Amino acid sequence: MEIGKRIIFNKSTGTVLNDCLEERFDSGLTDEMVDNLRPKEIDYIDMEYGNEILKNAIIYHVNVETKEIIIDKYREHIETQEEKLKREKEELENQLLLKENKETGGIL
């Protein structure tokens, strides 16, 4: 049997409670923030095993009416050296094709 991730969230605000770190009041938490992180009612969504909807998500919350996960911020993709070389190669090939096409009066 395979079990996917369970997203636990504040039932009234949709704030995701998974992975909430321990905080102290002197770190800037307000009473309102604490109430949001320790709600009276919670709900959850069980994800399918292997679901990758959150793979590149950094910040997300739940729409409390539809129980749909809303991604607020994604990880920034940093191009690897291999990806850069592949992209540059494709750009050069396209430039050569366009130049050849221009010189021969082709259909490109």
C-alpha cells in the first residue's frame, strides 16, 4: 500500500499547518499569528501517492471552500551549465538555419 502526503490546514483561513516550526513570542509572532497556526478547527487533504503538485512550491495555502491547493510561490529555477549549453546550441543551430534559408531563398 502506498500513502501520499496529508496536507493539514486551518479550516477557516486555509493556512497550511504542516511543517510549522516552533516559534517564540519574542521572534515577532503576534497573538493573531498564533491563533492562525493553532486553530480551533482543522481540516486535511490526502494527496495521491506520487503527486508532484507541490514539487516546486515554496509557499501554498488551501482554498477552504473548494479544498484546492493554491500555490503562492514557486522555487526559482536556476539554469544548470548543461541546460545553458543545450539552449545556446539550439540558438546557434537556429541562427545557422535562418542564415542558410536567407542565402538560398528557402521557405523558412
